[in-house]
Amino acid sequence: MKKFSLFMGLLFAAGFVSAAPLRVVTTTPDLADLARQVGGDKVKVDCLSRGNQDPHFVEAKPSLIIKVRDADLFVQTGLELEIGWAPVLIQASRNAKVQFGADGFLDAASYITPLDMPTAVSRSEGDVHPGGNPHYLADPHNALSVVKGLEKKMSQLDPSNAAVYAKNADGYSRRLTAKISEWESRLAPVKGVSFVSYHKNLVYFAAHFGFVKVGEIEPKPGIPPTAKHTDKLISLMKERQVPLILTMPHYDSRTPLSLAKATGAKVVVMALVPDAVPEATDYIAAIDYNVAGILNALGK
Ligand SMILES: [Zn+2]
């Protein structure tokens, strides 16, 4: 037995036998893509939600518990995005490696600066995330920070491949930085354009690219549209001459379309994460899709 393990050790050192990949589970498809970019062939990434699903509401199914049970690393968006289901899956998995606070648990939000921090007044209005708005990956600068966090965490869990993670993270960050410049220059002519979004999930996108948010179709985050709120929004959109209604595939299209009909604004269905629409094959492709959709709707 001792001889055998020495033999395996030699083969391992010589690169004939590769170690099992680090098993990574992420809550959302954007994090899954970033984890694949950093981990390359040293990781096996599984995602717990689909791109056309509302990330706030995912059913904690047994098939998802199994994925978490087998994971070495659990990555979540945090800021309560997955509060309704991620803690349930982690606890049910009984996987000590990925419990909250363990080495195999990564809250990606710890690498970004949140927007929409609630004030005492907004907190009393109910459904508000106390740590700030969780939809921060709509700003690609935040993706660069999360890539750094993933590299650090993967290197900590799998130090023998730290150089690979560093190289991958560096290469991807360069590619993403170049894309950010490209998106900024393509969107420069429409800077300052106002929009209404279905949910409060474009504040980081707007802050980065210089769009002005006028309101949301949801009267409060997670609350479906009401006739009264929609009427107010129509008046506001007419008054401010809002040309864009930005929504996502998992929201009902009726209110966006009726707002468009009443005001003349264009509806753009955005891919906030990979696989929200077929064209959004990864994180970069999703933003490409959104930039093209907005420019097209504005006739640019
Ligand atoms: Zn939200």
C-alpha cells in the first residue's frame, strides 16, 4: 500500500495523474460563468438557477441539495438576493465544507461596494435589502472585483493550481476591461437617456453607463404591478419623455407592453445573466446583447 501511494505520488508529481477538479456550485449563472473563467479545467462548475429564472425565487429542490452536498466551494451573490433559498440548500446539504463561514463558502458581495443602502425611512417601507441592492453584477466593474475574489478563494482551497487561477483571472480581466471600454464608447452617444425598469435590478448598470432611472414597474421590489402605480408611471414617463422600458424574460410582458403603447417608449428585454436569452451565452455576451438591444431601441 505504501509503495502504491508512493507510485501514485510520483505519477501525480510527473503530471500523469491529474487531481480531481475543484467542485464549485454557484447560485446564479453570472457567477457560474465567472467561476468557469477563473477555474478553467481545474474546476467543475454547477449552477443552481437558470438564466430565465427570477434569482429571488428558486425552489430548493432535492436535485439542488445534491449539487451542494458534493461541492468544495459554494458561491453566492449575497446581499439577500438568494435569502429565500440558498441558506435552505446549504443547511439541507449537511456539507460542512460550504456552511456559512466555512472556507468553502464565498459571499461574492464582500468584494463590491453596494448601492441603494437603505435609510431609516426606506426600511420602514418593507421589502428592502438591508445590505444594499444585490444586482451588482449588472455593472461589469463589479465582475472584475468578483473575479479577484474567486481567484483568491480557489487558490486558497487548491493552492497547487494557484498559478493557473492567477493566469486565468488575469487573462479574463484584461478581456473584460477591453469590453468595458468598448461598451462605454458604444453607449456614449445615449448617455443620460432615461428609463423605467421592471424590477430594481439596473441601478448598477445605470450608474456605470450613465442612464437615468425614472421608476420601476413594480410598486415595491417583488410586488407585482398595480393599475394605480402603472397609471402614475405613465404620467411620469410622458412628462419626462422616457424612451426606454427595460425588463427581463422572467417578468410578465403585459405591463411593459401596455406602458409602451401608452407612452411610445420601446421595450427592451435584457439578459441580466447568461442564458437569460439564447444569445447571452456568457457574461460578456449578455452585456453585448443588452448594449445592442438598447442602441437598437433608441435607433442608434
Ligand atoms: Zn431584486
